[in-house]
Amino acid sequence: MAEETKTPAPGEAQAAQAGQAQAPQFTVDAAGLVSTYTNWYRVTGTPEELVIDFGLNPQMGQAPTEPIKLSSRLVMNFYTAKRLLNALQFAVQRHESFFGVVEVDVQKRVRGFPQTGIRPMGQ
């Protein structure tokens, strides 16, 4: 018995391509999820795994005088780390496209925000 081949209509072909480009949907259980704020991290690891510690620096300075309280540790292989890197780069690029460049140099942020003309309080 011969198999029937079907040539997709132009709209069907586009829909199939769009479906392939769309990220798969996963069911997640967030019942035990705990959210924690972090403003400090440390990256270490081994040749097989990447270790990222997260914590809170209450002084927000470059050289804290109090110990930084660690709250979470992520351990992952480098394949997962690279996928996370790509996802974070995408998220930051999308944020910057809507809200402007995220300035990571604290000294530049303290001096003012030239793109908006806003100055820190007291100046």
C-alpha cells in the first residue's frame, strides 16, 4: 500500500515552523519554592561542576566589614550553566531594550543618571 504524501499549505508550513521555534511548555510544582533576595555572589567550581553561592551584603560596599550571610548554593554542570548564561543574557537584553542600559559600575550610578537627568538625593 502506498503512503500518501501531503504538501502543506503555505499557512500550515509557517505554523509548523513557528511551533518548532516556540519553547516547550513544562509543568512545574512551586509548592516548596522559597524566594530569597541576593546582592552578592561567588562563583567557584571544579572541572565538572560550577558552584554559585548567593548571599546578602548588608553594607553594599566593595570590602564589607561584616561577614556576608550566604543563603543559597547552586551546583550545576557546565552544560546547564551555559544554558543559564544564555537565558540570563536574553532576559537582560530584553530588559535593557525596554528600560535602557543597566549600569553595573556603582560609581557611575552614584554620580547620576545622565540618560534621565536624575541626581542622587542631596545634590
